[in-house]
Amino acid sequence: MDIRDNPQKQRFEALLADGAVAVAEYRLSPGKIIFTHTEVPPEHEGEGIASALIRFALDSARARELEVVPLCPFVAAYMKKHAEVRDLLAPEWRFKLGFA
């Protein structure tokens, strides 16, 4: 699996061996990355692809010093489960997710 940022389409992409693509869509605003949607092809659900994709996307956000706004429920759930990435949350989202 090859994961990359596709800034032209505003999404992170996981290119799968069978040619399918999983995506984590985002929008950028000053100092923030807003994750709006994550989708894995149905035939690949349960393989850990979405988690790998979001881990890559959050590493990218950290490297770019961007705060994360997890509008996508999967990204929010991932960040709730993984304490090591909670510092990336935009302040208002720390409160919304119960980490204020």
C-alpha cells in the first residue's frame, strides 16, 4: 500500500494493490487542516487501511504544524483512541471530544 498526499484533490490517498483507492479528504485553512471524509472501498474494509491512512495524514499535519479539525467521525474516533495525536487537535475540538 502506497499512501500519499494529493493536494490538487485535497485528499490523502492509499493506493491499494488491486488498483482501488482509499481516501481521507480535507480542506486547509490558515494553520489548520479540516478532515471532512474518510472512505475505504467496501472490499477492503476491516484491513486497517483507514487507520494507516489517518496515521499518515496526522503525521503530515504534525510536520506542517497544522492543528486538526476532525469533522470526519472516523478521524475523531481515531484521535480519541490514540493519545499520542491528541495534541494536534484544534483547541475547540479538545473540548468537544472531552479532552479540555
